[in-house]
Amino acid sequence: MSSTETTNDKPIVTNSPANDDSGATKDLSATSVTLCLSALLSSLDLTIVTTAVPAIVTSF
């Protein structure tokens, strides 16, 4: 994050590189959401195909 020092009643904000995650949290969140969405769509596709296969087989 940042620390604030005051000199002559003017704040000086310095960035601390140790606390700067540089968007790593956003990257991790985006990756997690993408993986969860992929698993959801895959299971939904499997459910639809499993349900439809008997109807498709009987029509041929």
C-alpha cells in the first residue's frame, strides 16, 4: 500500500513495493472465474448429451 509522511503540512505519499500486488489478485480472480465457468459449461453439456442420446438413438 502506501505510507504518508507530512512535512510543512503537505502529505507526501510513497509507494511501498513490498505491498504492491500489481494486479495479481485480479489475475487470480479472473482465472478462478474462468475455470469455474468452464467446469459448469462442461457439466451442462454432458447432462444435455446424456439426456438426448436415447431419443437420438431411437430415431435411427
